[in-house]
Amino acid sequence: MFKVQGSRLGIVLLSAFGFLLLTSCGEKKKDAAETNAISSVKEQQYYVHGEQLYLKHCSNCHQASGTGLGLLYPPLAKSDFIDKNFESVICLMRHGINGELIVNGKSFNKEMPGIPSLTDLEIAEIATYLYNTWGHQRDSVELKEVSAILDRCAE
């Protein structure tokens, strides 16, 4: 009698494990935010590396949340400048800017030093992060595109 009950218990446990295994391997339904999320492995890598680089090189002024710092450093989150000036943003990362920027109707006039040590790939990764966070939606920023832009703005 004990063996029969043990066998039944084993079958029940095995069935439950199988059910959990099958349901956990199924495709997860995506919510609206995930539908717009970056899809390819390459894009995901660019995004993750870009976030790390952003936190290391940019967040001290623009904040981890992208909200900027008062009227000293402009916001990147929900920034009209970011949306309308893609090539300038790429150039700013490498070469910086000295002069007034108007962001969301507010004037910012503090020098932003560039980071010439960033590689073209690192700039593409930061741009991928920036352009897919805080209300911005764009596909990954390709290395070839960044290199071409940087060649033009270096002239």
C-alpha cells in the first residue's frame, strides 16, 4: 500500500514539474512597454553597455534619471533637443559644446566638455541607450552611422 501511494505521489510531483516546465518555457506575453523594447541581442548589448557608459561618463551632470540639474545641465529625458538634433548629439559626446543650447524652451549655457576617449562603438552604445530611454524611441544606433557622423563633425 505504501508503494502505491508513493508511486502516485511521484506521478503527481512529476506531472506538476512537467506542467511548470512547459508553462515557464512558453513565450511570455508582452505588455505595451515591452513591445517597444529593443529586440535583437545586438541591440540589447548596445543598450546595456550604453547604460553603463552613460552612468560612468554622463550621469554626474545629466543625472542617472536623465533629468539634468536645474539650469546648469539640460535634461536628456523627454528632451526636444535630443529628438530634433541626432547628429549634433553624437558630435557633442565626442567634441563637447561651448555656447547656448535651448532644451524644452529653457536656455542652458554651461560648457559641456566632450569625451574624446570614447570610441565610435561606445558612442553608438550610449546613443542607443539614450534614444531608447526616457520617452525616446528609436532603433539601435549603428556603429557605421556614428562613424560617418563623427567624420563629418570632426571637419
